Amino acid sequence: MTTASDPAYPAHWEADVVLRDGGTARIRPITTEDAERLVSFYELVSDESKYYRFFAPYPRLSAKDVHRFTHHDYVDRVGLAATVGGEFIATVRYDRINAQGRPASAPADEAEVAFLVQDAHQGRGVASTLLEHIAAVARERGIRRFAAEVLPANNKMIKVFTDAGYLQKRSFEDGSVHLTLDLEPTAESLAVQRAREHRAEARSVQRLLAPGSVAVVGTGRVPGGVGRTVLRNLLGAGFTGRTYAVNRALGPEQRELDGVPAFPSVAAIGEPVDLAIVAVPAERVPEAVADCGEHGVQSLVVLAADYAESGPDGRERQRALVRQARSYGMRLIGPNAFGIINTAAGVRLNASLAPEPPAAGRIGLFTQSGAIGIALLSGLYRRGAGLSTFISSGNRADLSGNDFLQYWYEDPATDVVLLYLESIGNPRKFTRLARRTAAAKPVVVVKGARHSGTTPPGHAVPVTRVPDATVSALLRQAGVILVGTVTELVDAGLLLAGQPLPAGPRVAILGNSESLGLLTYDACLTEGLRPLKPLDLTTGATPADFRAALAAALADDACDAVVVTAIPWVGENGAMESGDGQVLADALREAAAAAPAKPVAVVHVEIGGLAEALSAAARTVNRGAPRTPGTSATPDHSPAGPVLPGTGRAPADPVPPGTNSAPGGPPWTKSLGEFEERGSGGSAPSTPTGGKPDNDLPARAEAARIPAYPAAERAVRALAEAVRYARWRREAADPGKVGEYDDIDEPGAAALIDRLLGPAPDPRGTTLAAPDAEELLGRYGIPVRPTLPAPDPDRAVEAARRLGYPVALKTTAPHLRHRPDLGGVRLDLADERQLARAYAELTATLGKPEELGPVVQAMVPRGVDTVVRASIDSAVGAVLSFGLAGAASELLGDTAHRLIPATDRDAAELLRSIRTAPLLFGWRGSAPVDTAALEELLLRVSRLVDDHPEVVAVGLEPVIVAQHGLSVLGASVRLAPAPPRTDLGPRRLPSY
């Protein structure tokens, strides 16, 4: 029998999982070392649950039972346990049986399965999760069906089986319900699995962001330091739950810090703690985590650095931290985190190093970098944008962007998702979740470390061979708005959060500067929009003129969006005036309120207070209350600063009361800089004294906001992203169909692949010989033009006779392949004389025949040379790629990508998304080629790779597309044992 240290122990079955309530558990095989754990577990199970398991009273396990339930061969008898804190909370086992229900070995493909869940953990989804994992183990061991006997009164267990989504049979025999489950994954079982994954991961984030109580572990006894700073920020934000300070050095006389109860440990609190902010040095974190885990803390935010970003030793500390947290069922933000913020009126959580939380709004913000998080908070603050939630994950060792996409997908307080990512640990899952979320609300991403070729320090992620450009293309296919800079992230977020989506690309431009209007016009053309002729209101235009012009543009059915450009106008005395921004803002809001279905963006130059007024106005609009034309609301709270009496305008250098920040910036910008310079022993950043932030104002007011930009290019770029996203939303409603063709021989291809791989395939894969590749492609209706070897002139002539003139003579040497510019190809050889002369020139110029590997191929109709490829990456999945052959794709990188399986819509978009696509559709008077045949080829390649995961790479080059039909002149196929599909397996948290 095996133990966890034996070579036969199946360590790959171990997994951390998220349960229905958001907590975690570890699933692992049961070993001979688990006898005491099993007995202790069984003693905590109720008599009723024992009866349901054994169909009779069974108060305790005998020594024989314990031996049987802890000794497995991991083939015919397997037991798995779900553990929390090292102790069993549930078990499942299967025993292989024959047709008569007796113990058996392979090739018997049925097993009897049974569960037992501790009563205190029933209802957490433990049994459902165990079923996913034991089913995957069974499939790995050649078992295709599970049989189960369940008492009719055991409704919970019957529901576990019936809700799993597997094909099943159900009967009533001898007083029990007999269930048989076919373990082959189905579309329904996959949908059930993903729905459970969504609920569990979203719940784990909800527990983190909306705790009922928070403990700051590492709160300094004197002002200053990270822990004391976080505590004061919690209090300053007006957190609605209970707050505790924890410091192991507290004396018996010190029971309060900053007015909150203080304790030497979490254990001493004596009340439930939902969230712990761990603000102690890295060497003391394990002790703090153990204290939290042993006393029921649900979530952790670890601020300490010196983990994976510091080198190999730190990476191991980080892995140990994740293992420790998960062993107690806790989720983790960090380490090296900046913190989390939730502006909801019922929570008001600022568990971060930002002294002043942003105002409530409709944007959810996730960043993997504390420095970028500060910059984003600063940029959004200056421009008056509000947030629903903010997360700075640091090294994102546990909770990641995927988890927050699960949460934001259904979060009613979030309309727009902004993410700054430096790495994507599971691109396949991220793409799937982003596609689902983007169908409901915009997802805007800026990705750092795109070209460094290395993983950012502290990020332990699987290695992917897919270039970043390919990953970016796949994200766009999933509806993600991918931008290049943090500034563009803020620009796009402001527009999407405050304005409706445009119905099309037609843009009206109006303003009081002809030059600024022309710049905007040019920017629209650059971004692929369709601008109308700019309307110049002249420099003498008043706010009333702007109001009338904007109202007319919004009422015009010929435009889908409006960009307003504004410069200081000429006053009555002829002097240039910067103007009162509030007056112009009121005029623009009044016009926009009359046509709320079209987006409006403002480009302004040196108009005092305009941007502040446009953003501040949003703060006063009630949730769901329509704005009345001709009215404007009075600012009640604006992050831009106090309002000057009688003006409705913010001062030129707004500074929130009680802060020492630099003029014009958010209050935490300077404070954090001073804090970092002083270190943990310095004094804390100053805290606002003007009372709690007014975050009770309805966040829906964000929808009344008109975004303002200091440059035309920035406004238009944000608008263009909104146009493209809106088009994707419309098209996503009809994703198209996967190709279905009567001449595809899927069984024949499968048999051929099995024969070519052989009984012991090379795990590294093998490239098929040309005849085998052509045969396999032929099974999917992809004919390859025959190529005959020509090792000497006589064989060349013989090959030409067989193929028929005219022919082409080509070399197959690797350094000359697909390089006609190097002279390795001779075309349109009409007879033997031309062929012989070409052969002599080729060998005289480039080398001996044995070096060149000459071949002869029949000529095909002229057309456009293209290349079609498909490949499989374990992290990203199967990818279909298309481009023009030669310099366009190889030198300029003009290649488009789509995930497999591709639909007819994907194939059509694939052709049209490369920059050189006009060559396919009749550029400069040339005849358009047969794009329908090309789309069909793409769909056939997609089907081949999707149907047979052993096909890990396909390359068709060149594919000559003529006016009628196409010809595949070269093909390569690579086979390998089917890679594991992590997205089809049981749910598990990543373990790097």
C-alpha cells in the first residue's frame, strides 16, 4: 500500500478547490497514514448520515473498515478526501465492479461509488466537487460508468448525482434508488461545472469585499507604520462593520488603538473575524496566518513584500503562504499587495494604503501593481470618476483577475471593468470569462510586460509559447477592449462608464475652433470612424450656441456620437476668456439630457473648471432618475475639492480638507511618497478630518457624466474603442456556426491518427511524412497538390510527364523553402527543354541536388499566396491563424488569430482582419479571389484540430487562392498524445 511519499502515490490528483460558500478545501488521495484522521472524521458524522451511507446503524468503524478505507491500489480501488486544516471533512471512494456487481479489475469499466460528508460541511458543495474529481480519476483509470445505491430519503445525495449533468439511468430496486452515471463529459455537465465554479469564485470575492468584521494584524502601538495606517484608513472611510487591532506585543493595560478594541492575537478577540489585513514582516506572516486560520478568518490581504519578487527563496515562501492559507480554507490577496476598497454605502471598506477612498461609482478596478494602482486611482480621482471596487493584488498568488471577473459579471454596482495585468496565469479561462462578462458590460485591459519576454517578478505563472500578439488577438475576439497605456485605460473607462454605447461609427464634430475640429476629424479617420464635416461655431460662440448645436447633432439620425471641441471664447470686449466651465457644462448637459441614447465626449483647451464641472455634475443625479432638460444639479460632493460659494466651481487647486497632498492631485499621492521614505517606523500619512466621505450618494450618478479630454486624439481613441466594442456586442448575439461537411471522415481520421502515433507515441510529438499528412488532410476534404521528388534531371522529366505540363520546379531545403526571392522556384515550365534548363540553372546557382532536394509540382491558377496554420498551446488552447504568405506575415507580422472551434463568422472576420486583406477583395482593379473557398478551408482545418486533439499543429503554405477555388501546395502536420484539457477537467485552483 502507498503513502504520500511513495512513488506510486498519484500526486497529480491533489487539488485545492473553492466550495459553494467561497471557502477552500484540499482534495487528495487517502493513504495508509490517514487511519486516525478517518476515525476522527467518522466520530463527527451524525447517526443519520452514517445510516444513509451504510443503510444500517453504524456507530463506529471497525479496524477492518479502517484498513479497507485507507488501503487502495489507486486503480481498481480509489479513495479521495476533502480536507480543511489537515482534517477530513468528506470522503468518496470507488470500487471497480463487473456486470454482476462483484469486485473486478480492468477491462471492467464500471465502479460503485459512495460518499460521506461531515454534517457541519453539508450544503457547501463538497460532494458535488468530490464527484467531479473522482469521475476524472475514474476516466483516467479506464472506468466509464459509476453505479450508486442511495436510500430514497437521502435527497441531498440523489440531488448530487442528478444535478451533475452526466447521462444517467435511474431505477428503484430492493428499497433503494439505483443510479448509473455515464462519466463521459457532456455539454450539460461542463455547463454545470462552470456554473458552480462561477458561484463559488464569485462568493469567495464577495466575502473578501464585503466583510462584517476586519482585523488589522500588525497594528503599531504608536502612530505610524503600515498596520496603523491601514487601521486609520478603515476608520476614515467609515467602515460599517466591526474593526479590531491586533498586535502580539500589546500589554494588558493597552486595550484600544485609535479608538478600536485591540488584542494580542486573533484568538483573543473571541468573536468571528471575516477579513484580516496582515501588516507584519514576511518572517512573521506564517504565525499570523496560523492564528487567523485556526480561528475562522475567511480572507486575508497580505501587504508584506519579500516574496517571489525577491528571488527563489521568496518564491518558495510565497508557495508556502498559499498552501498555508488554503489549508485553512482561506482566500488570499497578495502578498506585496496595496489593498482593497469597496465604496458601497453598506460597506465603505478602505483596507488599503490609500488614505482617501475614491467616491462611489460604476467602475470596478483590478491591478497587479501597487504603483500602477496609485497612478490609476490618481487619474480617476482628478477626473472625477467613481469606483465600485478597487483591488491591488500584488503578486496575485491566489485570487486573480479571473476571480474578480466572476464577481463583477453579476455585480449590480459595477458597469465597467478595468484591469491592469502583467501576466495571465490561465489565458484559456480568462478568455472564457472575459467573453461572458463582455457580453454584459465592458472589460478594458491594459497589459504590461508584453515585450520583455519574461514573467514579472513575483508572478508565478505557467509558461506559454504563444506570442503576446496572439494572446491579444484572442482577447479582442472575446470582446475585451485592449488598450496600450494606463492613460488610455482611464480614458476608455470614463467614456464607457458615463455614456451609452454608440450605434455606429458616424461621428458629428462641433465646436468653436476650426483647427481643433480638423484635428478631431483626422483622428476619427485614423481610428476607422466615419466623421461628418465639422461644424465650426466660430470663436464667438456662447454656451447657448453650444447647447443648440449639440441638441441638433444629437437629434440628427445621420450621426451615432458627438465630439464637442471647445477653446476659450471671445467676450463682448473682444478679449479671449477662459470662461466659466460650469456655464458651458450646464449647457452641454442640458442638450445631452434630451437625447440620452448617443454618447458625447468633450475636447477642451484651457477652459477653466470645465472638466471638473462636467464630472462634478454627475454626483447629484439620483439612481434611475432621468435628468430634466433645462435643469442642473448642485454639486453635493466632488472628489475634485470644495465648491467656491456662489460660483458652483471648484477652486483652481482643489485640496480635500485635512490632507497634505500636492495641489491638483489626489490626497494619497504625496502621503504615500512620504510614508515609503520614512518606512514602517515613521509617522502615518495624515487622515482627512472633515468627516466621512460622502459615499452614500447614488453611484448611478456616474451615468450622467460627460467625459472631457485635453486632446482630440485621446477622446477619439476612447470613442473608437466604444464603437468597436458595441459592434462586437451586436455580433456576439449571433456567433455563427461551426462548419459541417458531409465529406469529412472523422472515424477514418481517428483510426489513421492511432496508427500513425503507434502504441507508444513519443510525448514530444512527431511530424508526419508528406504522404501521411496529405492522407490525413484528405480525410477532412483538404486536398494537397501532389509533389514528386526530382533528385536528377531525368527523374524531373518523368515527374513532369506524370503531372502534366506546365510544372514548377522547387527546392525543399529548409533555408530556401517558401523563399522564392532567393531563386529556389522556377514557374511555368512548359516542356522538357525548359525543365532541363531550369534544373541546370538551379543546381548550378544554389548547390547540388542532394543539398537542394528538388521537387516537381503541377502549376495551378494564379492568385494570392496565403498561409493557414493551427496550433495547440496548453495554456491558451487551439488557435487558428491566417495571413498572406511571405513578407506580410513573416516580416510585418500581419497575421490574424481565432480560437478553435471557429465559426463561419470567425472565418469571415479572420480574412478581413489582416491589414493586407484588400489584396483578397480586388485591390487597385485586380480581380477578387474566392474568399468563400478560403473560409471553407479555414473551417475544415478548425474541425480537424477540434475533433482530434492529437493534431497539435497544422501548416498549409502556400495556399494559392484564385478567382475560382484554391490550391494547397504544401502541408505539414504534427501529432502528439492529446494534451490535457484543463478547462474540461474538475475544478481546481492553480498551483504554480
